[in-house]
Amino acid sequence: MPARLDHTIVHSRDRFASARFLTELMGAPEPKAFGPFATVPLENGVSLDYADARGAHYGEEGDAPIVSQHLAFLVTDEEFDAILGRVREREILYWADPFGQKPQQINHDHQGRGFYFRDPDDHFLEFITHTYVID
């Protein structure tokens, strides 16, 4: 049986500010404190656990560089419209493609719609309305 993803850690400069950025765009509840994390629960039981980037191990002094991650979210058409509306309201630069060649556009790939943008910690976020069709 394949494993099921339970949670992943997302490094940030300010765990609550970063988690709040995402929850506000998604119209989701406020992130919850869980140990050193600001946790964002997702619909399928997976959580994103935002952590302040510090040294090589948690709790060390000094900031560590943040390695950009790509996080893709599958949402309904209604949620997509609301999220895109919030992105536009905030005047966040977004693209139809992962290479940034189609700014301020959405795509209609894989029988759905999608777009990409960067969060304040330079993580690459993607919202899609239909999962990728892989032949």
C-alpha cells in the first residue's frame, strides 16, 4: 500500500505571517499553533506546518536560508474564483505557466484552470481546479 502524506514543513521568515498569507488567500481559518509550528490544515487531512527558518536544526540561533518549495492546491471552481479575486485585490503578480512567461493570466490546462504565484518567502504556489491528467 502506498504511503499517505500526513504533513510537510514549510520554512519561513515568520511562521504565522506566512501561514496567514495562505489562509487569507484561501479563505481558510486562522493557522493554529502546534509546538514550533503555525499549522494550516488542508481538506484531505494533510497539514502544512510553517516553521521559522533557524540554523540547521530547530531552535538554533540565527536565520537559515529558505529553500523555495512548490506547493500545488486542488480547489473547486468557486474556490478558484475567490482565491484569484483575492490575489488580484492584493495586486500579487501571477502567471498562467510555471516559467513566468504569461503574466496576469490563468491557464486552462488538464480540463481545468490554474495559476501560479510566489508567497512572501518565495515559495511557488499553484492553484488548479482539475488534477493533472497523466497519460
